Amino acid sequence: EPFSKATISSELDRLVDIYRNNGYLRFTREELIGVWDTLDARLLAPTTDPIEQLRILADIENNRKQPKANLEIRLRPGFDSSKLTRYYIGAIKVYPDFTSDTAGLQTQTGKRNGLELITYRPVFHPGIFREKIFFFSGDLYDQRNYFKTLNQLSAMGAWRLINIEPQPRPSSDTTDLLIRLTPARKYSNNATLEGSSNQSLVSGNLFGVAINLGLQNRNWAKRAIQSTTSVRFGIETGRDQLTDLNFIQTRQLAITHNLYFPRAIPRAKWLPAEWKENFKSVLSFNVANTERRELFNLSSYSAAWGYDFRYRNALFTLRLPNIEYNAIARRPKLEELIANNALLKNIFVDGLISSVTAGVLLSKQRAHRVSNFRFNIEESGLLTGMIRNPLLDSQLFRFVKLDLDFATKIMMRRAAIAMRFFAGAGYQFDNTANPNKRFNLPLYRQYFAGGPNSMRAWGLRKLGPGSSIQSYGNNGLPERYGDLQLEANLEYRFPFFTVAGFKVNGALFTDIGNIWYVKNAPGRNREEVFSLQRLGKDLAVGVGTGLRIDFTYFIIRLDYSIKAKDPSPAPVNAAYQNKWFGYSRWSDMDQFQLGINYPFIL
């Protein structure tokens, strides 16, 4: 390799790590030096063999053209011999609630699983520390255990400062460890505001706003269990042309509670140690209610048990089981639509989901590129469906659903290119006991397109399915859903100008995609069902431009786009179906969107 100080420095660091991982606690780079030798040692002992002399001269000539040198790493002359002592672990002292202000406080000392616990107040249960501390009395000191312990305690989230201090005993090869843990605030809260806007000729002018309130308990039940409770309240206001109502069109209230346990429950001894270190068990509950005026009221209740597991740059999730019940109360306008189109009754139905969900998120970051890959799978009713019961037979959904999402951003000197591809599909099994539940996914698992984050040239849930031409009222469903979605997005981002200290960036983008059903059903048009032969015809294309106002903590996004190719126009615009830029009136093809933050990747 070419001579490089960085290469030599890396080699010195590698050697120091080897020493410190093998008991040499006090060993540092100061004990090592690198000696660079350009002299060919063979010249110090000349040979009388003429052939060998010629070979040495040839090597010397080659070295003149491409000089080489030997690198020897030695102990520095006069090194401190005490730093070559191999240390073993002695006492391990843990301060779970360490504070620098101890006035008026008395300590209590106890022992648990080889740890000496010194506390001021009974804030933490003494049994939570052993599996997160990787040092054991009598073991050889290993720096890797230092970092593993530090990372594991940090991941628990209950402490704001963590200090691990080795204390070598005088004239001994034993070192004690002091682990001082300064607790974080037990409770924290947060509030966020979300906004979006849809303006189109079909849906009217709708503005959505939602507030999210969160409360976190970092030490639930004194076991460093993370407890989070969030409340979300959102409304959609404006004038909806279908319901002919002004002001509030949609109201949503949701309450979610999660408990994150910092280990695998139950204890899985068969798991590799490296996996156990990054396991979290999760218990979650959710209650939500959505009122869509004049259409329906949806109440949802769910509970799930599962696991989160991080390995290198991948996050794995598993929910087993995930139990969810949804109850829909139909409003008069929806009943009128169902009377004119009986197929709609198969979409707006009550139902039970008893599923297993699994997912993986891969994140990779290089110097000029960031990429995220997400895969999720959900299966409902495979085991529960074996139980023959009239109530389960009438309510249970049996389906499988897969999602794949890949997004990447390529940074250039001043601009960036962001790309995303999404594919998702679900299939309702034919052996579903209730015949009204066999033709499509439940409403609360279906896909939709349009809005500020998907197919921005269309209003929220106003695209598709397929190349169908449907009314947005009377016989048609006002909002479009499907069991399969394909979408690709391409966005060019560039700096624009700065105003009042805030950066305003520009963007040019295109969105391509649509939604479809995957199964034929009585009364369902074939144009709504996915077919590879019609894929080119069914794909919608939108193009547009936008502004992103960067307020540091959040970004206001203003996007304006037009329908370059519309496969599913309203009946009044049927003549323009799939015609490139075919609309005669600009107001029929344009769409304004207001959103918060970027649509798919930072």
C-alpha cells in the first residue's frame, strides 16, 4: 500500500484494541511507535555469489522506480511497564440513581447477582442490571464488554448520563468497576402538529389538521420499562361536493399505549447472545374512532404483543398475536350508495383481524447516498380460522398482505435526487367463512393513492382503481380503495433562496402508479382488477413542482402538480382518459397539496 499516516494510525489503533480486549486495561497508543526503514538489510551482509549479487542489484533498481520500506511497530523506549499488567475484574459497584448532590441522602448497599448496588432512593428494581452488565468478577478485563455494557444501558433510556470507571487496585492485577447511572427525567411530553390540504374540482377544498400529544414514562414499574401514551385528534374541514357539507368533514380520535420491555419475554435461552442484547418486548393497545360525516363511523380496538430486534443496520419487528376489531356504523348517504351499488356493502363491514405481522427495516448511509428498505408481511386467520364458531365465522377476515418500500436519496454538490418504489398487495382467502368478506381486503387494510404523500396530482383517495371510470357520488364510491398498489416517485431537489434566515428549496417531481383489486367479484368491472396486459394503460402519471420551507425542526411543503396521464377520470371527463396532457381545462387536471416534511425520505 502507498505510505499513509492514516493507515499507520489505524494499525496502531487496531493493536491497542487487541491489547485492551485481552486484559491490558491501561495500554494506550503512547506505548507504541512505528519505525519506517527504507534500507535493504541484504546490503549489510554482502554475498560473494555473483548471481545473488545481480538479483540484489535488480531489486535495488526496481526499488528506485517504486520505492518500498519496511514498517516495524515497537514498544516505545522507556515505556511504563505497569501498563503491561493484565487486569482481572474485582468488585462491580453500581449506583443506579447517582447524583452529585448527596446532601441529606443516605446510601443503602445490597448485593444481587454478583453486583454491589449502592442506592440513595428505591427508584430501580435491583434485578434489572445483571443482564445488561457484561462484566463478571474474576474475568479478564475486555474492552468490548465495556462498550457493550455502555450501549445496553444507554438503550434502556432510563438514564441521561452513564459513566463506567475502572479503578485498578494498587500493586495488584485486579480492577474494580464503578458504574454511575444518573437518571433521566422520569416523565417527558411532546406535542406535534400535522397539516395537509387537498384542492380539486372533484373533492372540493379540504384542509386536514391533526395534533399529537405524547407522554413518556422512562421507568415504569421501577424496571426501566418505557411506557408511552399518545393521543391524536384530527379533523378535515372545508366543503365536500359529495356530502354537500361545509366545515368539518372528518373527525378522528385515537389513543395508543405502548410498553417496551428491555429484554425478550419469556427468556429465550436458545437465542444467540448477540441477539439477546438487542431485543425488546412490546405490548401495545389502541382505541380509535373516525367519523366521516354522512358516510360512516369507524371504531377500532386493537391489542398486540411482539418483539423489536435490532441487528447492525437492520430493525426487525414481530407482532404475535395482533388482535383487532373494527365496527362500522353506516350513515344515510352511504346506505344510499350501497342501495345503488351492492358491491360497496362488501367493503364497509365490521370485522375481526387475528394476525401475525413481521417486518424488517434496512437503513444504509454512505458519503453521498442514503437508502431505506422496508418489508412487511401480515397474515390473518390462519390459526384462528381453524376454530369453528358462528361468531368467528361471521366476523373473521382471512388474508395475507405484503408491502415492499425502497427509497434512496443521492446527494450532489448543491442538489439531490430522491427516488422511491412501493409495491403492496393483499389477498383475501376464498375459504373465508363469511361470503361478504371474500372479495377484498377489509377497508382498514386496503390501499389508496393521492394526497400530499402519494400521487400528488390527485386528491386524497381519488385515484383508481385501475382504468375504471366511476362517479364520485350516486352509484360510485366517493373514495377509492384497492387490494394492490404500485407506485414510483422521482424528485429533483435544489436550493432556491433564503428568506428571514429560513431556507426555501425547490423541487421538480413525477409520480407514477395506481391501485387495483386483485379478485373478480359480482358487479366489479374488469378494469378495476389488476392485469399485466393492461398495466401500461392503468398507470397514472403526474408531474409537478414545489417549494419546501425549512424551519429546521419541520418543513412546510407546497406542491403543485398536474395529471399528465389519467386512467380513472370522472365520467364527465371520460373523453380524456389516458390522453397525455389531454384535459382541455386546466382546472380539471391540476392539484395543490400542502404537507409537512418530505413525502418519502429526508
